[in-house]
Amino acid sequence: MRPAFSVVFLTTLTGASQGLFLALLLVQLLAGYGTLAMPAPAFFAIGAALGVVFAVLGLIASFFHLGHPERAWRAVAMWRTSWLSRECICLPAFTAAVFFYGVAHWFGAASSVTLGIGAVGVVLCFALFVSTGMIYTCLKFLQEWATPLTTTNFIVLGCASGFTLATACATWVAPDLVQFFAVAAIVLTVLGCFTRGASLLRNARLQPKSTLQSATGIKARPLVQKSRGFTSGSFNMREFSHGQTEATMQSIKLAFIVLVFPIPLALLIGGIVLGASVLFDLAFVVQYLGLVAERWFFFAQANHPQKLYMGSAS
């Protein structure tokens, strides 16, 4: 498939926002039980504001994927059957919940109020994670996506980037929480390494269900396609093929593996050991750039059946 950067940025930006919100709420819950010291309300307000910014940027990016942005409201019409429509509903609803969560903390609302808003936010957060992941998981004809690992990776990698962002944010607003967030980010990054590695191993073993023989009904072997029947480009050729060489694909895969997992882990551990806040900031920047490459590779790796015919002429 040809990756659309609008969707790449939509999924990575909103994923970081969702992970950051979960980090904020987790701290509030643990502090309520006395496990952690309760940070100042400003920490929750600033963190929520940052989460809203990331979510809004993701929402803006999604508009660049629309052929007719003025008809965007129609995207919610099929919410009973379409995961895309559900995502379109959950994203602004989640953003609103994060906004009111931050406002409630800023004005010193009671913990019961902030936790109530937070509970609604958690439901919307995971509804958004599931809706986004299921857009791709439900496409059975794209074998690389049709696995529970797709939705799992959206959740785990989003949480990993969100907790890394929370670590960077805490260095400026709540230094006492830096180690907690950093350790949580390390655990989630390691978990993400296992889940994303599992999907890469699975996809490497896939065998195409369609062949030129099954597509054309011609049983002869070998069967070689000499022409597509036209000489200029077409929608199918543009949309269902990324146009990159195998060497480029392997380079991008290696790049995202290194940028998402070992380098951020080293920076997070180094930040804890050395007490250098700049390392936590750098860890988020590096990991986010890696997730952009990871999401590009995720979309590009999918082999649409159309590509079998449109991309195989000799």
C-alpha cells in the first residue's frame, strides 16, 4: 500500500496523546492511594494541555487525507458498522475529555470530579485505540494487518510514546515523578519491542493467498504478465503500491526498530542514572521519529491483491 503521511501523523500524534493522558490519570490514582506524592494541579493541567495539542494536531492531519474536507461530517454517519466512523466520533470526544480534565485540575476541582472526568476519558481513550486498530485489523484480505497484533501494537506503542512524553514533561513540572514515568516508559517500550517484533516475524512468514493463476483463471505455469493493458499511470498503481525497492523497505524497517526501541531505552536509562533531563526530552523526540517510520512501514508492508496485477508487468 502507499502510505499517507496524514494517517501516519494522525495515528502517531493521537497515540502519544492517549498514552500521556493515561500516564496522568495513573499518577492521580496512585497518589490517591498514597503510593506516590500528589503533584501540583498545574502538572495535570499542563500535561492535559499538551495532550490536547497532540490530539488536535492529529485531527488536523486527518483532514489532509480527505478528498473533500467540507464533507468530513459525513464520516460519522456509518457509526453502527464502520470502525472509521467510530474513530471519527471517539477522537474529538476523547480530546474534549482531556481538555475538561485539565481545566478541572487547573481550577482546583475535587478529586471525585477529576477522577470522574478521567474515567470517561479512559473509556474514550481505549475506544479510540480499538477503533483505530480495528480499521486495519478487520481487513481480512490484507494479511499483514489482519491480526490482533495490529490493535495491540497501536495500544502498546501509543502508551510507550505517551509515557516517554510524560517523563519529559515531568522534568519541567514534577521532578519527583520523573523516575516513575521513566521506568514505566522503559517497561512499555520493551513490551512494544516484543509485540512489534512478533508482528514482523508473523508477516515475514506469510504466503500470498492470490496468484496470477487464481486472478486470471489461467492454470498454466509459469504464467508471465507482459502488459497491464495501458501505458500511463492509474489510481490502482498509485494507491496500492508504495513504489520503493526492497532495499529501501529493509532500511526503513531497521531504522524504526533502532529509533523506537534501543535508542530511547538507552536514553531513558541514561537519564535515570545521570539525572540529565535533556536525555528524557531526546528520548521522546527520537522515539516519535521512529514511530513515524514504523507507521509508514506498517502501511507500506501491506500487500493489496490489486498489486498482484498492477505491479507485476514485465
